[in-house]
Amino acid sequence: MKLRLKKSITIKMFSLTLVFFTIFIIFILAFESMFFQKIYENKRKDNLNKAADNFKSYYNNKMKSMTSDDIASYMKNFEEKNECTIAILNEYGNLKYLTSKTKEESDPTDINIIKEIMYKWVSDPGSFIDMKRSGKSKTYIFESKTYNVKNIVCVAPNVATNEYIFAISSFSPITEAASVMQGIFIYIFIGGIILVFILSFIYSNMITKPLVRINNTASKMAELNFEEKCDVSSDDEIGSLGKSLNFLSGNLNYALNSLKAANEKLKEDIEKEKELEKMRKEFVAGVSHELKTPVGLIEGYAEGLKDNIVTEEEDREYYLNVIIDEASKMGNLISDMLDLSQLESGNFKLNKEVIDIGDTVWKSSKKYYTLFSEKGIDLDINVINLNVNADKYRIEQVLNNYINNAIKYAKNKISINMFEEENEIKIEVNNDGEKIAEEEIDKIWDKFYKIDKSRNRKIGGTGLGLSIVKNIVELHGGKCGAENTDNGVKFYFTLRKID
């Protein structure tokens, strides 16, 4: 494509230049053939006529004060200067002066031709009379049939001396000039062809090559490749076109990248929306399940008490404990939902104060000693007494959630450790339970997400706890996460130390 384009433009410009140049040369040749000789002839006639008048004027003014030799000398200079021959006839038609040339310088043929011209005038006295009466010069072409030559003849009447001045010039230089001009035009035409080739080369470098580069860039743009830039740096219209093309390419590249980014964002939003919709459905199903069971139990046991199905006090106490326990679970679910709603609203305010985070971790874990003992779980705790600026109630909520999760899934052991890292304190809660699938580790922080899809009431939970933890920790400027370890799963969060 590049080669074809280059040849096409170069050949077109070469052909166009050659055609115009040829037409111009042909026009000049035709003009020279038709008008040059006539124009040159008229110019020679006019010059000869003026020369004759000048001679007549000088001759009349100086004739009385000049000797014959002086006049002859002047005539000779005049003839050489104007490339003509001077002859003078008196009023009777007799030859008074023929030429200033010597016999050695004179050409007999020229002398005979001049005499032939004189004889023609002398043989027609009426022409002399008419010219004398009008006082005007007459210039014409005389063709000698005897010698087959042409001459320009100017006859000027000299009223002051009653003489007639003849200025005669050869016509051959006109023909020679025309022939020379025709020969010159042949060389001009050949030089013009060479010039056309040179111009074509210049066109190729100045116009064709930049256009090819612009075309290549445009072709890349057509393929949606906007990284290609047009390397045309001239300050003319082609350079301006190249800069405009680069500007357009940059804008299109920016627009395309923005469109791709927006498309990717839209895809992510759609996927996220699908995921949220899936989580919403799971949440609705989970909440429905979580509420349906306690509501059913409360309703059943309450009806049993109402209908006096139980008679023993111990059984009545059991019924009441079931109702209270299920009502408590419902209350916890509603409380978690309210907490999460407040944390995500953006208007939630932390009640921060300076607390000993090591003491807070110790006291939070101590509350679960009885439960650890009942489940046969060993607790290994290592704390660092360090002050942080935090909401004590919310940090305890984070710790309680981590410890509760550890208790649910631990088999034999839970360890709580603290590490000091630069300007942060890191708290870890490890359990030796089953590892979490790698594809689910990042999802457990999403609200309503539960690893246990069976909604086992024995394990419990609504899938809101870890989402609440994430929001609380981020509000404190920390970060949280979960990792699988060699012995189980580790949950952690960080808080900033007080400087």
C-alpha cells in the first residue's frame, strides 16, 4: 500500500508538471513561429526609421560646419552603430552619397542591391513628390528578385536640403534570429524535462513522503492503534495536518482508554451488583430462616404453656428458657443489622479514648474461660500493654466477634497474640479449625456472606459479624484480614499506636 501510494502521487505530480511544461513550450514555439518574426521585423523597422530621423537631424545641423571628410566619418560610425547602409539622393534623384565603406570593405552584391533600390525610386518620380509633400518617412521590405534577398529600407525626405536619405538594413538577421530561437527552444525543452525529474524528486521528499507517513498513521488509527505517531515536523500545511492527526490520535486514544476503563468499571459494577443481589437473596433466605425458626419455636412453646401441656415446674422452666433463648437470638440479629446500617451510613461517630489495648484483649478473652473449658479448648494468650486511641466498646465488639468465630470452628486450641509493628499494633486470633477455601477468604468480609451454606443453627451466625468488624477497624484507620496457616486459620486487625 505504501509503495503504491508513493508511486501514484509521484507519477501524478510528474505527469502534471510535464504536461504543463510541454504545453508551455509548445505555446512559446507557436507564438515564436507566428509572431516573433513579425514583432522583430516591426521593431527593426521602427529602429531603422528612428535612426534615419536622427541622422537627418544631425546631418542638417552639422552640414554647414563639417567638411566632407567629417560627414563621411560620421556616416561610417553611424552605419556601424545601426548595422545599416546610408545613401543620399538629391532632389533630382541623382546619387549624392552611397556608403562610407571602402572598396575593400564593400560587397559588390550589396552595392548592386542598393543601386537596385535607388533605381526603383528614381524610375517613379511621383513617389518622391508625394513623400516630399507629406514630409513623412516610409519604411518597407524590399525583395530583390535578382539576388533573392530581402532588405529593410527606410526613405526619409530631407525638406531642409531637398534631399532623400535612404537607410538600408539586411533582413537576414531576422531570419537567423528566428532560427536561433527555435534551436534554443529545443535545448530549453530538454532542460525542462530534466527539471521535471528534479522537481519530481523534490515533490517526493517534500510532499509524497510526509503524506505516506500520514497515511500510515491514519491506517494504524483505522485499526484502533493510537500509539503510532506521525513524524512530520515541517511548518507547512502538511506539518499542520500531521500535528492535527497526532492530536486527534491522542484524543481518540484517551477517549478509547476512558471508554475501556468505563466499560471495565461497568462490568465490575454489574458483577458486583449480581454478587450483591446474590448476597441479598442469601441474606433474605438466611434472615427468613433465622427468624422463622425462633418465631416457630417461640410460638410453639408459648402455645404449649397457654394450653397447659406441661404440668411439671421443671418442664415449664424449660419452655420459658427456650422462648427467652430464641428471643435473644432474634434480638442479636436485629442488633447486628442496626450496627451495620449505622457503620455504613457514614455518619457514625466513634467515642475514642486512650485505652490499654493489652488489658482490653485480656479482659475480652477472660469472659470466655468458662466456654473454653466446656468445649475443651486450650487458650494461649500473649499480650502487650500499649496505649491506643480507640472506641473501647467497638474494639471489644471486634474481639468478641473474632473469639466467637474461633470458638465455633476450633477443634482443640485458640491462641491470641499481639505484635508491635512500627507505628501499629497487630492483634491476631488463631484457631486450629478447618481452613477456609482461598476463593472465599476475600468474600467473608462481605455482609450477609456465610461459609456454611447449610445455615446450621448449631454454628449460628448471620454473616454480618465480620462485615461489622471490617467497618469498625477501618473507621479506626486500621486494617483487618484472614489467612490460612499450617494449623488452621488466623484472623487479625491493626490499630495505630499513640505517638
